[in-house]
Amino acid sequence: MIRPRTTRIRAYAKINLSLRVGALQADGFHPLQTVFQSLALHDTLQITPRPGPFELTCSDPGVPVDDRNLVTRAARELWSAIGRAGQPRGVAVHLAKHIPMQAGLGGGSSDAASALSALARLWRPRGARVEVAAIAARLGSDVPYFLLGGTALGLSRGEELYPLVDLPAFSVVLALPAFGVATADAYRWFDEDRLTQATAPQGSCGAISAWLGHPLRLVNDLEAPVARRHPGIVAARRALEAAGAEAASMTGSGSAVFGLFAGEAAAGRAARAVAAAGFVALPTRTVDRRTCQRVHFSFASSSPRHA
């Protein structure tokens, strides 16, 4: 008897090097222009083929494992897409959670993308073509990006993607305040402030000068409205800047703030300074597109098929 083999697949976090937000449209969404960047910080999904219903467990008891979790929804969407009736079966997934939630780092979306890559290989009938990218787009606007990775331009809701030349390697320090921010709240505050023309101090976020021959200014249109309600955002960015960050900004809808550093030694010193200022400090680094895609392709090439 062959024992089922547990396979592991990474789910990388992301930051938004820039995030420009347009006015609310009739469809209830905001048009976006954003530059995504992958980080080495990652969750890990452990995939074990086994008889019985699909099961998701998580190392963090605060993470839901029902339909509120995108991994569970990804499994159900994929199961239906390959033409199988009823509820998903034949695999157990354990999610080792390391990417903080409600931080703008895309952990849930990245988990879903990695789950799709793994489960598509395990479940698809021989010779069948599975449109994983289309399923990813239905799950959420950020999910397709995590199938691509590296440095990429996102338009529309973020799902219209254009690969960019990868950013030069940077060490990164994430400063995490003692609160999270729900994405819906951040966009609602953006709309409220747009109507009242309210502003919050943002200051200079710095610029990346050695990319594509011209500076990339870090700017996040959601930072001001979020910082207006949570001044800790500005305090976190200033702590990173004081510690020597080349550039610093809130990522996504927050609450994480990132700083870019030229090397690990500088990032290590900065992480200690940020922690001393009262924030959780997570040192990490940028990763390129090839590294991200190798995760998905290596899983697909090494895992057994289950009809």
C-alpha cells in the first residue's frame, strides 16, 4: 500500500509599491493602478491526498476554515469547474499561517492561488485543461496576481496584470501596529474623505531611484484616510524612515507599513528600532517573479495525479 504523501507549497505575501485609487464607480468598485511586489514572507499549505471530504485546518485558531476562507472557496470553485458533483473530496489541507491578517499583505489571496495550483494538479482528470486563472479572478481581485508574482502592474480592480521588470533586490522591514484594517473600511473612509476633502498628514514616502531608469515614488491613496482614523500608521512609517529606510509606505489597505533597505544589516538594525518604538517588526526581502512561479511549477511537476 502506498502511503499518501504530504506536499508543501508556499504562498508569498505582497506589498503595493504604489496604489492609486479612482472614484467609486456605478458597479461599486474603485478603478486602481497599483504596482505589486512579492515578499519572501509566506504561508505554507500542506496538501495530503486522503479519502473522504475536503478538510482545511489552520495553525492559527483565529483563521476561519469554512467558506469565509478563500482556500475553502478555491477548492469548491475548482471542484465544480472540473465537472465533479457534490462537495470537494480527496484531500486535506493544513495552512501554516505566518502572513498577518488585515495587514494589506494579501495572505488570504495568496493562499487561494497556491491552493488552486496544488489542487488543480491533484484533482484534474487526465488530459483535462483547468482554467486556474479564470477561477482565481472569480475568487478575488488580488488572487490572479499571486499566480504571476514578482513586480507587476495591476489595473482595473487589480486583476488586469502586466509583468514589469523585477525590482532590484531589497531587504524589507514590515512594521505592524496593534490593529488591523478591513479593506471595506479603508475604501469607505477614502470615499468619505473624498466627499469632505478631508486630508491626513502623509509626508514624503521616498522613492526608488534604481528601477527602470527613473524614480518610482511610493504613494498609497488609502494611507491618508486610514491614518486619519489610525495615527499609528504615520508613526510606523516615521519609525521606519528614522531607521534609515530608502522609502516607506503603507501597503494595500493597511495596517502594515513597509520600509525598503539596501541590505540585511541595515534592515536588521531598523527592525530592532521599530520594535523598540512599540511595533511588531517583521524583516523579510523582495522576491522575483521566477522565484514565485517556480513554486507553482515545481509543485505541478513533482506531485502525483489523482483522477
